[in-house]
Amino acid sequence: VSAESDDIIFDNDIAWTQSQSNAGNQDSRPQAWAKNVISVGGLRHQNNSNPADEVWNGASIGPAADGRIKPEICAYYDSVLCSDLPGAAGYSTTDYYTGFNGTSSATPIVSGHVGLMQQMYTDGLFHNPLPLPATAANRFDNKAHFTTTKSLLVNTASSYAFSGTTANLTRTHQGWGFPDLRRVYDNRDKLVVIDEYTALQQSQSRSYYVWVRPGTTEFRATMTYADPAA
């Protein structure tokens, strides 16, 4: 099933977000182990907006059997508000269902961020060349390869501090952190986005030179491959 998932993404070039599962260990659904999938873990937000007290507790984790980091990204695991069903008992426009939980709630949160990043890309915010004019009608023709979308998501995520593999928020629990649209937008004139413009064959190479301003506090580089199935 993991290999089939990789084939689907490789052949159709789609950004696929996938819940990691909720076993609290490496027992995950097989799609989450696929190389091309964006696997989503979960952190408990303690019912406040302070990221400093968020913890991992319950979501399935990595690494994959071959050592790859999974999940790639994380979002809220518990008490996510979502609209109740119209017509349900007690429904009103101010009434919310408060018990949307697990990586099943974290994954659509990440999916929403992915959609907005794709919109930013097709709006031309990163000054990258597009096949057609940046209009709503051309959105799908101009969309980035799934590898580029995955790279943007991972590269700009807000990572949680941790120290060592035994830390609660170690890399294989949180991935590269929580999606951060503000970081994407604020750095729109600094991001260098390479959307598979040059296909390299065996033993070929390509160099890119990037000038970093003095005093820049951080530099991030992310490379994502479209992998054939194992």
C-alpha cells in the first residue's frame, strides 16, 4: 500500500497529506510511510494559543523502518473546533463541535495551509516563472510540482525546540514543525523556489548561488525528490 501511494503521487503529481495515525508509537497506516506523502503528526495544544506548552501525547510517530523522518509536519491533535451539522439537535450559527481530535484533525489543518501555499505560488508571490499568466483561471495549470509544495511546507515550518531523541518534541514526533504561512509570506521576496526546472540525469549537477545578507539569523535549504515506489 505504501508503494501504491508513492506510485499515485509520482504519476499524478499531487500534494497528498496523510494522517500518521493515533497509536502513540510507530504503528501507522501504510500510506503514511510512503516517501512522497506529506505525513502529518499531532500535538496537544492545551486549549490555548501558546505554542510553548504544546506536547506530543498519543499521535503515531516515526521514524520509518528505513530511517526516514516521519511525520514531516504536525498540527493540533485535540479539541479542534469545527462547525456542527445543520439540522442537528442544538445547532446554531455560534455552536461548534469541540471534539474533533487525532491526526484526523491535524491533517485537514495542514491541508488548508498547503492549499494557501499553492495559491501563493500560482499568484506569483515568489517571483518564479509560471507557464501562464497568474490568474485564477490558470491556477491549476500554474500549480507547482508536489515536490515544490512539500519543500515550501517543510522549509518554512515553525519548529518546536527540543534536545535529543528522547525529548517529548523530538524530530520524529513533530516532523519539521507547524505550518507557518506568515513565514512564507514575510519571506516571499527572499525565497528561491526551484520548481523542477532542470531534470538531472545520473552524474549531472547544477549549482545555484545564493547571497545571504549580513546579520541574517537563519538560512534554510530544502530539497525534495519525486521518488519512485520502493
